[in-house]
Amino acid sequence: MRRRVLSLTGIIALLLPPVVPAAAADPAGTTVTNGCVASVPEPGTSTPVQICYSLFKPAIASARHTVPLILHSHGWGGSRATDPSRFTPWLDAGFGVLSFDQRSFGQSNGVAHVMNPDYEGRDVVELVDLVAGLDWVTQQRRGDPLIGAIGGSYGGGYQFAGTFSELRDSGRTRFDALAPEITWWDLKQSLAPRETVRTRWLSILFADGGTHLPPLVADAFVALMTTGSWPNGKAGRDLDAFFAHNGPAWHVRQGRRLDLPVLFGQGISDNLFNLNQGLANFDRALTPRARARSIFVGYNGGHALPSVAPPGYATAGDPCSIALGSTDFSSLSIRFMQLQLLHEPTGLAGFGAYHLSTADGRCLTQRRLTPNRRYPLGTVVVPTGTGTPVSLPIAKGPVTIVGTPTVTADVATTAPRSTAFFALSVGESPLTAKVVQNNTMPLREKFPAHGVRRTIELPAIAVDVPAGQNLYLTVAPAADMYTGQRAPQPGVMTLRNSVLTTRVVS
């Protein structure tokens, strides 16, 4: 789970011998140390799991001139960075860096529990303990190093697993700032919103790392992809149990929130971990004080596949990092950490706000995303199982829509497992309307419904509807991110007393 489409990695042996740290000097003066730390054993075993890393000490760092350290890790199916040139901008800016292989990937052994706090969370804590013993890393107090964290997708997930695990176990975290990209709030909700599987992405993820999962979970994943629905019985219970603790959503339900500054990067055209997931992290995983010291950047990118059915659009790019004075999100992350860890004046502004790329590629900054407009839709009738998308006119351009729209309606269906996919779209007519930023969200009724009141969360977006074009609600019987998830037989879904609620920017 990382920022670009994933590449298949080799199968790593589960039991690797401990790696003895070995240091070498880089020509630029960076010292590189490779090693492993012992972490918690796998269930039913007593052998510690080895979590392997590469540590980059900049030439300026010493016991007399200490520096902060940045943790980094890879996306799903990847491995750590071992070449110091990968982190030249960070080293030049005055940071040390530790890049590590997640449990079961690269040289690290064990099994991937996908950011369970009892496993991957403990792995991160062991690495922080390692850093706390380095005399060239700035210590705020004994055992408390000055550290930040970077990484995308699965490499964003470890940041929350580590910080929340420390918060759970000791009441505080030793991390001082985070910069996660394109990661999740609730993993089950991301992979299968309303238990409707994002089959296209799940197939990619399983191909890239399915062999690293516990065998029972891997079998349940196969059932998930082949049956087209969340498994019943033992397989379903296995998946529910596996995903129960694997994200910020669970920690927040337990009453925990992070009180540290975070720079969020989220792909608005990301159709795996969509903007809804990033906004939930910003709005719900932080304390109000932390949110006031944090920045949210949404760009068109991430796990971004084009939507063909129904057709969608987005202009790739990150105008908001540029609007905030940086060339890209990576450069913005360095400035953020320089401010938070080194307390250097960087001219960075925009704290406590959402900076979102529109579908056409401009940066829209908002202080709040609370819905402020209701559009009555009346009765909407859409086909399920087969048929063409229905696009209902909402508003004429020019108008700007931002945030997370919802549709509330009394839902009736004619067949079990009736499924429809919802999005806002833009075009000159219903026939030319294209889904904003390539994202849809599902509604699936397991059993025939008879006027059941539902609130359907649509994909969060940012879009300028120009003059001469219209905003539509598009409802489709199938969507290509959810291949095989259409209703098993033709039918009709009727939405009565339906209302669209969204935020309109004046």
C-alpha cells in the first residue's frame, strides 16, 4: 500500500538470522549503519522477530552536535531505502534518517499483521528505543529522542501504529511530528466500504503481498475477492478480527487522540484510500490543539487509477504544496520538520486548514468543510445489476463544491444484494457528465429493502463547475474499482425523499 501502483516483490523467508550492525562511510560524509532490532514474536512462538533497518548519520552529527532523526518506511510489498542519496535533502537539512523494513518485508521476518498495534506498533516502538540510545540524536530527556516520521500508504500506516501504540501503552508518544501520505483511517472501510469490495485494488495488493499475510487471513482474502462480498462464517470473522485494531479509527473509539503536529498528504483522486479517509484522520485522530498546528494537503494522485465505468476525470498534480511555497509534498515535508523539530523559520503558513486540489488543478483553501447546502432530489430510480448510469442535475455552474457530500433517502430494492455506486459528476449534459476525481462510493442492501432510511457518504471532492456546465449526482449499477460487485441479478433501487447535502463555496 504505497503511493504508486505496486510492484510484485519476492517471497521473504520467515526466519532470518540476526543481522549484526555494520557501518560504512558514504563519500559525502554520511555514515550508513545496517542492522536489526529484536521485536515481539509471532503468536504461538517465542523467537523474536527481526526488524531490519538502515541508519543514515549526517556528517555534521556527533555527540557534541546532535541532530533530530526522521523515521521512514516503505509501502506495501516494498522494502527500506539503503542508499543515502535517497535522503540527501533531509541529510543536507540537518536530519539523521532511519529507514526500516516492515515486519515480513525486505530483510525483516515474521508475518504482516497490517499495522496491528501489538505487532507492527511494537516494532516501531523498538526502533524508537534504538534511536533513544544514539548519542548523536538529540534527546529531549532520557529515553526520549527528538524524532519525526515520513512515508506513504503502508509507510503512513506505521506512523499511526507507532504513535497510537505508545499512547496506549504509556499515555504519551515520543514522536514529535508526523508527515503521513495517502494512508487510511479505517482499513476495512477502505478496502470494502459498506462491505463492498474494492476488488481492483484488493487484487493488486494481494498479488503484491498476499503471501506475507497469516494463512487464514490470506484464504479469507481469496474468498473476499472470488465471492464478491464480505465472507460469512469463519472467513468473515477472521477478517473482522484481523482488521479490528488496524488503524486510527479503533484508537479514537478507545478514547485516544494524538497531540502533535501532523502534515497530511492525501490523494483526492486516490480510489483506494480516498480523501474521506484522510479527512477523518485530520478531523478525528488529532486533538483540537494538534489540528491547529497541522496542515492538510490534498492532491490529485496517490493510488490513482482512471475511472472508465462510470467515466471520470482529474488533473494530476499538487498545486497546494506549490501554493504553500514548496515545489512538491516532499519539499513541504522538509520545511514542516525544520519548523517543528529544528524550530527554524521557514515561512510556512496554512496551519489548521484544508488545502485541496480541485479536479481541474487549482488549490482551494478552506478553514471548514461543514455542509451548508441541501438540494432536494425527490424520487430517484436507478437500475441495479445491469443498465447504464443515471445522472440527475443538481446545480448549474459556476459553482464550487468541496468536502464530503451525502445523500439521505428512503431506500427500496427489488432483489437481495442490490448495489449502486454514487458520485458527483460534471458535464454539459447527463450524457457527457464525468465523475469528479475518479471516485465512487457504494450502497449495498444485503436483503430486499422497503423504505429503509439511509445516509450514503459520497467521495469527498473539490471541484469548480464552470459556467455552461452542470453538477450532477451520478448513480451507476457498476463501477470499475469494484469489479464483480454489481448485484447478482437485474433489479431496481428507488430512493424516495432524497436530499443531497454538500458544501458550496461562495
